[in-house]
Amino acid sequence: MRSALTDVKVKQSKAETKARKFSDGGGLFLLVTPAGGKLWRWKYRYQGKPKLMALGIYPDVSLTLARERHRQGRELLATGVDPMEQKKANKLRAREADENSFASVAAKWLEHWRVGKSAQHGGTVSRRLDANILPFLGARPIGTIKAPDVVAVVKAIEQRGPTDLPKRTLQNIAQIFRYGIAHGYAEHNPASEIKPGDILKSTQTINQARIDTKELPDLLKAIEVYRGTQMTRLAFKLMALTFVRTSELIGAPWDEFDFEARRWNIPPERMKMKTPHIVPLARQTLEVLESLKIISGNSEYLFPGERKHPTMSKNTLLEGLERMGYKGRMTGHGFRGLASTILHERGYAHEHIELQLAHAPRNAVSASYNHALYLQPRSKMMQDWADFLELTQRGAKVLPFRSVG
């Protein structure tokens, strides 16, 4: 078969008032439109019927590549297969493979799961998928993933440090597989065969680790001279002053704060116990918030995140504690434990402390009403606590502050 086209001829080919065909032989030709488009086409017959198959657009598809696609098509045709139908079948299989990839199923699960969840919680799980699961399993067809593949992902995370992230990752993978089975994307859940205790070291004591009360002055001084970012340093200060949960702190938007009333109103959807919570704001807490206002600029959140993440990551605080030398000795939850211990030792009413810690009473319904109880003594307690932290950080000899009863 003699080829009629050359690279130069293809490049210089033009059409004026109507489309022109430039033949290359064997049914392959270049269709040039008046608008300047150059389309590779192959005209052939299958079972006596004429067919016209698109082979690409020049210059994305060169003359050499067009000829190679033409050759492959002719070989298929010689075996009795219609090249156009085979191309459609290949596209369909590729589309089905993409729809059945772990990443595709995970995206569908996340959209379904996050309904009714807080934006902070949903963002945390989404980031966990992007950073820890999808890079390893995302491109795999979900039906080909086995238990050892899941174990490898979880163990790789565990090696980075003692956190609860491996266990939560395993839980998320299991949830995605359950969703996949329910919707026909998978037939088996390999994560269901794995219990955290079978593959992970116990991290209970590490997760709840906190320093002893006598070590608090050194920690407060370390926070005061922290060499990381100002935003992280202020996050630690707020954590100590308010002793809220880490997720409640880093996910806080500015519109939850009533500076005139000196209170922080956290809605139920952002609380672990799903009941509203009030944090009275001490003078020192307000000063930290004013500093944060300057740093966070026009952000919706106190602690804006980076790139596509709306808020700061929990790992930022864990890494900050590690930088200060408290890895495995202190966590965000540790500030809550310290506050509870010290306030109880100072004689503050148990019910005031428990309400401020947002621990749910036996009757969860009453919790939605109790969040505003004892606000006056709780406000006094929070100011006393802030004064205590300030004097302790400065190294002053602190007398036990008196209970408000």
C-alpha cells in the first residue's frame, strides 16, 4: 500500500469553502475543515456495511500515530471483529473499571455518610481519605483489594507515630467496603476480617497521656516561647484556657463568639455529645482571641487551614507538642484532664466542672437545657483558672485559689 501523505503535506493541508479529504491509502484519510480542523478518519466495510471510524485529531495524533491506529484496526478487521465496536467496548470497560475503583466508591460513600455530620467532622474524614488511604488503594478496583492490602495501609500509618489514626483509618475502609457491597460494587469486605488488636499496638495510654500537675509550669513556659507558628502557639494557649476538645477548638468559626457577652456558644452539631455548650471567656482568653483576629485575617475560622483544608489539622497540635518535647507525654485531651484534676483539688463544685467539661449527664435530653446552668459561678471559675495559668506560667508562687461553692 503506497502512502500518499507526508508530514509536510499534513501540516500544510488547507480547506477553503468546504472540507477536503487527503487520502493516505487503505481507507485512511485526513479530513480538513474550512475552520482549520484536521481530523483522522478511516473508511472501511464490515459485513458489507460502510463504516467511518475516528482515529484522532492532528496535531495531537501525528501521521505516524494515525497510521499505527489504522494498522491495528485493519488487524482486528481481519479477525472478523468490528474495530469501532471494539473501541466502544474498551471505553465501556474503562468506564466501568473507574466506577468500580476504590476511589470512586469512597467518594460515593463520603457523600452519603457526611449528611448530617458537621463540616469539621466531614472535613477530617475527607482529609484522612486523601492523605492516608487513596494514595495506596484509590486506583485499585475495589473487588481486587484483599485483607493484606488493608493491613499494609494501616501498618504504614502506625509507623508514623502513636495516634488513633490507624484504627480510625481501618474503620473508614470497612465503612467504604460495606457501602460498596450494599450498592453492588463489591462482594466482600476484607477489612471486616481484621480487628485493630490483631495488627496494632495498644495506644490507649498514649492517646490519653497527660503530664503530671507539677509539670504544668514547664509546659506553660514552653508554650509561651514556642518556636513554631504564632497560630499554633495561640491554639495551645486557648486549649489550656478553655479546655474544650481539640476538634471543638480547631473547627471553631468566629461567629460562635459573643465578645460583648464574653462567651463562646458552641452549637450541638459540633459537640461530641450533640448538645449545645457555653464557654465563658476570661480576660486572658479574650486577649488571645484578639491576637488571633489579626493573624487569621478575614478567615471564617479561628484556625484556617492550608490549601483545600478549611481548618488546622489535629496533627499540627500533636507535632507542636512533639517539638516541645512532649511526644507521648501530653495530648490535647490532656489539658482537659489537668483542668479537671486541679479544679477539683481546689474545691470547685463537681457539677460546675462537669458542665464546663461538657460531660453528658445520664439524661441526654436534660443536657440540652443544662448547658446554660451555673453560668455565673462557671464564669468566675474560668477567670480564676485563667489567672492561675497566667501566674503559674510566670513562675509565681500560686496559692490555691478559692472555690466559689
